[in-house]
Amino acid sequence: GKATADDFVILVPSFLISELKRAFEIGFLLYLPFITIDLIVTTILMAMGMSMVSPTVISVPFKLFLFVAIDGWSRLMHGLVLSYTTPGG
């Protein structure tokens, strides 16, 4: 018959699309500070004339320190749990 809003065929794809949207948002928000650290480290290394040093070797410890300093796992999990709450309580 006719599909309604409560049908499994409608609910599963909508849930998957909303979860993929949230995952891309989280991934993008995690990527921004890390790419900023990469750019800063690369700029500093080039300014110091250290072009043979890999920026990744220098930037990874800074990225890990940033993630730990802002309590990254806790913030990430908190954001994921809050994404399941309904908007009006």
C-alpha cells in the first residue's frame, strides 16, 4: 500500500541521512583546528628555513595536546548524546 511517516522503509533512510549529516559536521569541526595547526607549523618551519623537516612530525604532538587539553573525547561524546535529544525537551 501507501507509505506513511511511520513505515520502516521511510524511517531507516531518514535516520541514516541525519546521522551522516551529523557525522560530516563533527568531522569538519574536528578538521578545522587540526588543519590550522598544520598551516601554522608549516609556516613557522618555512620561516626558520627548516624545509627538510616534515611538518607532520612537529604538528602531530600539538594536535594531540590540543585534543587532550580541551577534553576532546568528552566533548565529542557529549555532543553525540545531545544530538539524540528532542528539540523541545
